[in-house]
Amino acid sequence: MSWYGAILARCGGERGGGAPPDILGGKWKLVSVEAASADTAPLDVRALGLREARRAVYKGTPDVTVMLYEMTTGPGAFEMMQKWRPRPDAVSFYKNRFFVVCEASGNNKAELLEFSRLMEAKLAE
């Protein structure tokens, strides 16, 4: 499903693959989803077969920005997870063919981990 399909799904249709959930854990609310240019994706992501990229923003405590990289294959997402270099204010995971990076500024590691666990559980294929 393309990013605009995900937007349409949020507007009343059925939720499709990779569409970010509207609410997570009662703490975070989705405020925007937009396509991200493949040119801005990390080189490793593009090299492993990027299908499309989306950026989602959640308001909550803390506010979280999510990059959803839909890869052409599940093994590509898994390999991307292995190559990814951890960052202090970010948590990453892969699920099926998606490689996902969740970021929040400040010292919010526990909340960010909770957010990423909820996102992983809700991210539908």
C-alpha cells in the first residue's frame, strides 16, 4: 500500500499494510503522515531495496517522529536492522518488510522504548 493509501485508510477505509496507528497506548496521537523522498533515506536503506518511505509525527510525552521504511523484502528489513547504528534519542526495529526508526528529543529513553514496543505491536502487514 502506498502512503496515500495509508492516508485514505485513515479517513474511513480499512487500515492497510504499514499504516501508522492513530493512537498508541492512549499517550500518543498521530498528527501527520507524509511521504519522504527516497533521496533522503540513508544509503544502506536504499541499497537494500527501499520501496517507499513515510514520516509520521506523534504528539504526546514525548513527541515522537517515526520514519517507516518499507523495504522490498523482509530479509532486507532484517539486514537493515543489523546494519543500523544506534543513536541516543532513537529506537529502531523491523517487522516483516518494514524497518522503523522512532526518535524523540531529550532524555526520554523509557518512554521511547514504550512507544516503539506499542508501534511494533500495532504495525500491520
